[in-house]
Amino acid sequence: MTAPTTGTLDQVKAPTTPRVRGGRRRADLLGVLPFFVFVAVFLFIPTLVVVIGAFGGDDGRPTFANIQALADGYIVDAFVRSITLSALTAVLGAAVGALVAYAVVTAGPDSVVRRLVTSACGVLAQFGGVTLAFAFIATIGISGFVTVFLRDSLGVDIFSGGVWLFDLPGLVLVYTYFQIPLMVIVFLPALDGVRPQWREATESLGGSTWYYWRHVAGPLLAPAFLGSTLLLFANAFSAYATAAALVSQGSPIVPLQIRSALTSEVLLGRENLGKAMALGMVVVVALVMWLYGLLQRRTSRWLD
């Protein structure tokens, strides 16, 4: 005879049938459906439109004329200026932002300083576009209150060599303004992952502060620092609204060249050329984000 089953009903688990497992999978997929819809509408479909337009002619037939036009001198110059602007502001923002992030970490995880700085950085990192351009024009523009004060009270004319605010140097200054708080936000987790025991172990073995940063903390934080710098590069490279509001004449960078190609009333039929330039930006950003992903995986391997 078979021995009677002992134990409560809660201890007896019914086997999971394929139908139940399939229902759970469908429920999980339903939960992430809004994310997939968002990505498809705002990433995949626009990218597909750009790719099709970049290889399409005015008559609707496939052509490489738009891609070949990217070798024109003014477009190459625009890409060079965009890359220079993005690289310079990324390096400046990363250097200053890393120092600010380190100062915040040394203040303690629950300190008032950390809460204030992180809250301010969260706001300032998103403070861009027309509002940011107007703030700089009202502050250090030709008739800005700082410019007028320096000129009338101290005899200092910051525009004696030309109005640089509305050109590439001005874009460097304005972009660095929102790059620094973004660096603080993205670099703080890496600094939090550095354990105090590593420094204590270095000091117990006779290592100096310079030795600790050169041989322990520096190599560990280098991938995170470089990855954050690449993220700042991509952020500056794809920025448009601030430059469009600040630079009213000329198109020194690629986003403004794309705007000119899409909205020009002088040279018509250049929409597909604008899409070809946008495709070039997509390629550059994709390469940068691929490198960023590699560095992030290496960082997580050391600091998790």
C-alpha cells in the first residue's frame, strides 16, 4: 500500500504547467510594452526615417549623392567644430565635475551639502535651451548687467576682441555650464563604490596619498571617468536648442546645419541632405555610446 501523504496543503506545491508559465511570460511582456512602444516611436522609427531619407533622392529613387555630399568642405568643417566643441566641453565638464563630486563624497552620504549639491545638479543639468541662452545673454551679453558693470565701473570690456559669446567660444562656455552638473550626477556612483578599506590598507602598508590615487583609486576610477566623459561628449554633440537660440546667424555646428537644410528658403530640396548629416551624427553617437558601454562594464566589474 502507498504511504499516506503527510504535511499541510501549503507544503504541497502543484506543478507549474506550461499554460501557467506562458501566462506569466505574457504578463511580464505586457508590463514592458509601454517601454517598447516608446522606444519604437521615438528611436527606431525616426532613425529608420533618417536612414531612408539619407539614401533617397528628390525623385524618390535610391542614391548615394547625399552621403557623398557629406565630404563637402562646409559640412566637414561643421562636423569638426561639433566634435571640437563636444570634446572640449566634455573634458572641462568632466574635470571640474569630478572634483565637485569628490568634494560631495567626502562630505558624507547623509550630509546637507550632498543633498543640496545633488538637487542643484539635477536641476542645472536639465537647464538648457532658450532659457539658458537668454540667461547668458542677459548676464554677459553685449548689454548684460555683468558686461555693463565691468565696462562702466572697472573699464574692462570683455568683448574688445569681438563678440565671442555668439560664436564657438560662447558655445563652449554655455555648454560647460550644464556639463559640470551632469558629470557630478553620473560620476557620484563610481566614487561611492570606492571602499574606505582600500585607502586604509594602502596607508597601513606605508603608501602615501599620491601612491593610493596613482596605483589604487586612479586605475579603478579611470574607466568610470572616461565613460562619463564620453557621455558628456554625446550630450554636447547632440545638443541643439541652446545653440539655436544663441547663434542667430551662421551654422557653425552640425545641428544648425541640419536646421538650415530643413528650413532654408533660399536653397530648396535639401531635406535629404539634412537627413544624411543626421545619419552621420547617429553614427558618431552610436560609436561613442558603444565605447561608453564597454567602459561601464569594466567599471561595474571592479566596483560592484
